[in-house]
Amino acid sequence: LQWIFGAHQSFNYEFQHYKYYMYVDREAYMGIVVPGFLAFTVGVIMVKSNLDIREVNRQMLKFVEDNPRAPLVLVSIGFMAPIVMRFSPQALAFVFFLLGSLKFIGAALWLFKPGTTNKWLVTAGILLFTLLSSIQAGMFHDLLLWLALLFSFVVLQTKMSIPRRIAFIAAGFLLAFLIQSVKAEFRARLWEGLLADQSPVEVFIDLIN
């Protein structure tokens, strides 16, 4: 749905970034994405999966038990990749951008480490780092996408009750709504250099308030 509603919002922005803008008009984009999304949804509904979520849980636990250092390695690569990307050739920049996502996969695996007392702190630290990075860049796609994915792993690992799931989902929608409500003005100030003496984080908080 983000491919539809996110694009709809982008088409309505008065401010257009020199790089991050819609490269085709609304009719051309929606004429492909909407039918494609509907076809994909119908296909997912019609094709029944034999995947057992409990088996996924067991396989994740087994993988972490057999490879206890894997979560730390993936998190480390994920944090180092964006730094290396700044000094890499343009042709390799996207590769390091993708490698940066490994920190989220490492965080998800960390949740399955038996006897690990700091796994929630590690996951929270990664999400806080992503939030600050998103605010600095004015781009919130990674934050919302990986929040949703990590939440699914938290539900799987903790066997969270239905009311708590609903509460967290509602909080997620509230976060997305708050970001969406200030994103256009925040990007305009950030990308046009109108922050004055404030940091991007301070400006973002002021707009939220």
C-alpha cells in the first residue's frame, strides 16, 4: 500500500527535491502500480502457503544456536556499510546501501539468541540509530519498513497477546501519521537549508509539537 499512498502524497507535495521526486506523472505511475498491486494481492490470497510459522520459529532458533556470532556479525556489517559507502565508487554505492540493511536482520536474529539479556537494548539501539539517521536525511522509508518487519519477529518470539498487538499496531499508525503530517515541511526546511541554528532533530521535534 505504501507504493500507492506514499506516491499519492509525493505527487501532492509542492516542494520537489532535486533527486527524490516522482520521475513519471501520476497517470503513468498509478496506471501500472495500482493494477499490479491488485494482481499481486489476488495472487497472494489465491495461492495458499504450507508454511508453518512455528517451524519458522524453530528454524530461527536453531540457526542462532548453530551460529551464535551471526547476529553480531550482521549488525556490525550493517553499521559499517553506510560509512564505507561514503568513500566507495558510485557504482558500488547501492551495494553498500543494501548491506546497511543487514543490521536489521541481525537485530531480528538477536531476538532469538537464548540467554541473551541485552537483546532488547540492542534492538532498541538499532531502531534509535535508524530514527536519528532518518531525521538527518529527511527519509523515513527504512524506519517504517524495518519497524514493521522487526515487530513481526517480536510477535513471533514473545507470543504477544492480541490486545498488545493491537496497541503496538495503533502506536505504529500514530507514528506514521505524525511523520506524514510534518514530512513535507520538514524536508523543505532541511533540503533548502532553512534550519537556522537548530539541528534537524530539534526542527523535527518542534514540528511534531
